[in-house]
Amino acid sequence: MNLLFLERKGTIKILLYFLGKEMLRFKDLKKIIPREATLSNRINELEELKMIEAVPIKDGRRKFFAYRLTEKGERTAKKLKEINSGF
């Protein structure tokens, strides 16, 4: 895998934010990446890389998506945290 995706604005923040959380919604992720266009792009890129996956949630008549780390995303996030704590 090419690690250049980590250079994209917000990618590392998103992966680290997921650690210890089961699922997050778009509005949860907006807390760390407030610009919706940037956040949408990162989510799409991370989904394409199989780092996160969308989970459809139905709340009454409303339907929305939550996101969770895949096994690959979890391993990557843990390594990033390990690298970050070394500084």
C-alpha cells in the first residue's frame, strides 16, 4: 500500500479519532474536520482504501450511515498512535 494517503489533510486525525470508538457518524467526525467537503473526500478515500466502512442505520423512518474502522483501519490507526506516542 502506498502511504501517500496519510499526507492528505485530516486523514491521520480521522483514523486516530476512531480508536476506542465503535462507530461514528458524519456529525461526530465534523468535530475534528469541520469543512464538509474535506471530510466527505477523506471518508470516501478511506472507504476506497478499505480503512473504514459505512454501516446503514435505521432510526424510525430516518435512515443514515455510521462509519467504523475495518480490521485494516484498526491496525493502521494503532500503528499511527504508536508512532505518535514516540515523539
